[in-house]
Amino acid sequence: MSPPIPEITFSTSNHSNSTSPHTVSSSTPSHLLSKQPEPLRRSTRNSHPPPFLTENYYCNLTSATLPDSSAATLSSSSCKYPISSYVSYQNISSAHNHFLFNLSTIPEPTCYEKAVCDENWKTAINAELSALEKNNTWKLVPLPLHKHAIGCKWVFKLKLHADGTIERYKARLVAKGYTQTEGIDYMDTFSPVVKMTTIRVLLAVAAAQNWPLYQLDVNTAFLHGDLNEEVYMQPPPGLSLPQSNLVCKLQRSLYGLKQASRQWNTKLTETLTASGYVQSKSDYSLFTKQASSGLTIILVYVDDLVLGGTDSNEIQNIKALLDEKFSIKDLGYLKYFLGFEVARTQAGISLCQRKYALDLIQDAGLLGAKPCSTPMQPQLQLHKSSGKAISEPTSYRRLIGRLLYLTHSRPEIAYAVSKLSQFLDKPTNEHMLAGLHVLRYIKNSPGQGLFFDSKSPLTLKGFSDSDWGACPDTRRSTTGFCFFLGNSLISWKSKKQNVVSRSSSEAEYRALAQTTCEGQWLKFLLQDLHISHPTPIVIYRDNKSALHIAANPVFHERTKHIEMDCHVVREKVQSGLIHLLSVHTKEQVADILTKSLHPGPFHTLQSKLGMIDIYSSLRGDVETQGKKE
């Protein structure tokens, strides 16, 4: 039973000259009771918006134009990307500003039905079909009874010039090669692509040596490959057929086929080697040509090529040769390559994945989430039985796969992503929450990336570390190492070791062995780039016992069970390839690659990685090439 509601009474007696605000006198005239209250007084003080709202933002506006960099104020409700971690564009040039604006705002359709609604993409589809028919890519035939036809789909990509103007709307027909059958539709599939470490090494060397870098795109590259197998494909959407029962019998290689990249790479390699280029043994996608007039370097990633060096005449000659042989698109100076945004000043070269990171956050629905200060909660111990199994493990695997690609420019998340990738077979809700935690950290600074200093010396130094018994499921240790070329970070790894270590010294020694092998490979790579490195590679350790094992073969009881390949460290020390030095644990940069740290130590080590946010750290106009060129 609810309590009784108290009765409200009004007093009619006057206890003082002033009337209480809660008291209504019975003698008050009725015209005063019906009088309307006076409007609230508004302040006349001038209000100013927060300072960060005076910057420029890229927003998802259908009719937007590039805002004026001097005075542009956009509402936070119209912004596509979160205001809590805003991106400032006041420190970059108008050309780069225009480039980023088009890159972020012009949508790319995800299917054929959406593309045909836009005349630009529809024209690109028709142009691609005309090119395919002109090259006799297929012929229309009835499908034999003993054969099956694989599917196909359209993929759309916007291509931009270095100054931000639209180069073309690109439509690519891709075969669904995952439906091919080995031994019937294809045989060999392997094709080399350039390693991400090689790209970073070239950027570091180009920044230090002031080399110009250009980007080339091969038109319908896979059509130049010879197809040896008999492959049938369903007609692509948009292709008119004389009869409904016809399919495409492929006569040339096509994107998406399992053997397509191998056939194209073989044809391109033959062309470059015939022109005097030498294929590197350290990275088979690196080609160099040394002449009296200078050095020319080519990096190949399928149909995308990066061209640079000191021989300007040879650069123009190889462009003309490739255009005559394969028909290429010269995209100018290197600006946007494989999802990496490249910006250059006199101070150096910046490499980041801003658009990729923002798209990842948006797809996960975390645009309004609160940012985190570290990629993983400090001292978090995840194991296979943590939490409950999720109903859709594919979403977790897709998230980790995209985060793995983001680690190519974000080394500080390498440990967290490596740890989460160990639970791909049976992910749980706690694993998913940890993965979303990484995205919330990325939201804090989506434009964070690597910086390659133009004044950096070309000397290698590395840091090696391990966390003993870090895995609670297997008790295996975690290896972490990173290498700098002068001041520029070029290589790193965070990975669980293959065997259980009996002591922290053994875990450190195994990590040192992997670091030594990476250092040896980097020195080979520099030799292929014609960069001399006469001094030993300095590697810093914070475990003196591991240093003693590497220097003196006397710790028999500690080392008799260690595999012989780990003693490559001792051999390389004696040969003078590497030189080991001790470093304090607080100065061990590789510590960020072996464990989850508290915000203080984490940001201290992150600052030592040489990372910057181009949109808030650089001063002066960001141009594609430095003014010295």
C-alpha cells in the first residue's frame, strides 16, 4: 500500500512584510496571478568555439568541397571521423590536403549494382570490358559437360595523382579463383611480392640519400601472362551475350586466378632482367641496375611498382620501356601505395595508414567509443579458456587479419596483435573485447606512423628482448626485436618462441639468435641497394647471462640442450658481423614488443621508436618531394 499523499495548504496570514516564494496570499489581486513570467535574461558575453574546431576535417558530405585551410569550422555532427581524436591538417600543403580529401570522401562501390548507378564507374566498367575483349582474354563457348565454370566479380578502386586530382576510376574484373581445382584448373601458384621491410628500408635510404621515388601502375597486368591450363568462367555482369548458355573460356590470365600472379611475375622478371636489371637474392621482388650514371631501383608488388634511384635518364628509359611493353600508368611521385600514405618534407619521409585505420574503426562501429592509452590492458593474461566462445569466429578472424596489416606501420601494437592471433581457432568474447581495445587505442591517434629522417646515418643497430614463459597455455616465451637504420625504424617482430625455455637466459639467447638472423638479412639487403656497412651491427641486450653465453662457450650446463642453430649468435660475434652491448631494462626498446605495459613505460618506449603523427607533429608544408630536389 502506497503512503498517503500529503495535503498542500497555502497560508493566508502575513508573518512579515515580505512574502515567501512558496506562499500565495489570498488577498493578491487576480490580474497579478495571471501575469506571464518575465523571459530569462541571456548573457551578452561573446562565446568562442573550442580551438580544435577551427581546424580542417574530412567529413562524409555528399556535396562537400575542400574547406579553406585558414578559416573552416565544421560541426561535429557532420564529421565522419571522431572529434574526440581530431585530425589537424593545418601543417600540410594544399596539394596534400586535396589529396587526402579526395582519398577520404569519394566512395568506392562494393558491388556491380551500386557501381552502375554512377556514370563514372559505369564508364570504367565498359572500358575494362573493352580492354579485355581487345586482348582476346576469352572467347564465348558452351560449357563442356565435364567442366565447371568459376565465378567472377567486379572490384572498384579510385586512382589519384600526387596532387590529389582524380587520375581515373578503375574497375577490375576478378575471377573467383578459390573455386579452382588443383591439377585441373591450375598447377603452380607461388609468386614473390616485395617484403614490407624492404619497402621501409628503401624509404629510409631514399630519405637519407635524397632519392626521388615514383609510382607506376600496370594496366591489366595479368592479361600479359600466358595461361597454360583450360579454365572456364561465368560471364561477368555487364557483358552482353548472343546466347544465354555461353561461358567465357579464358585464353589469357585474369586477376583472381591462382596462377595469374605467377604468370605475370615471370613475364615482368624476364623483361627487367633483359634490360640489365639484377634480381636481388635477399628479396626477389627487388631489382637494381648500377651504371656509370647512377643507380636505379624497382620494387614490385604484383602490378604496383615503386621506382627510384639516382639515374634520372634510366628512370625515364625504363618507364618508356614498360609502357611500350605492358602499357603503364605513371602516377608521379610516390604518394599512396598498398594502403600506405607517404608524405615528404625536407625533414624526411612519413609513412602511415590513416585512411586504413579510420575505415577499420568505422567498420567496427567504434567511431563514438572512448579512446584508450595503450593497445592492451597492462598485465593482461589471456589464455584459450578465457571467456565464452563467440558464435561468429569469422568476425574475430577478419578483425585480427586487418590489424596484422596495420602493424606494418604501427609497431607499438605488434605485441597485442601477435597475442590475439594465437586464438584464431576458438576465439572467445574476452579475446574479441581485447581486439576492440586495440581499435580504441588506434582511435586515439589514427594518423600515427613511421618517420624516416633525412639526416639519419645509414648504420644498423638493433634491440633484442624476450619475456620468459609469457604464454599461460604453453609456457613458451615471447621474442621481440627491432632494428633501426640510423634513427629510422625499419624492422621489428613480436612472436612466440617454438619451444619452452628452461630459464630466462635461454629465452633471451633464443631471441638473440632470431635477431642475429634478421640483422644478417638486413645487411644483405643493404648490399643489394649498394649501401656500404663496414662496421659491425650493434645489438643491445638487457640480459648479461645471454651475452656471456654468446661470447664464451663455457656455460655447458645451461646450453647443452639448446639447438645448434641458436649458436649462430656466437659464430656471428666471432666473425665480426654483430657486436653485443648491454643496456638497462628501462632503455630496452624491444620491451614494448614482449609484454603489455602501463601507460607511462609504454609511451616512453613508443617515443623511442621514432614514430610521429604527421597531422600534428610536422611543421611546414608537406610536399611529395623535398625542396632540395
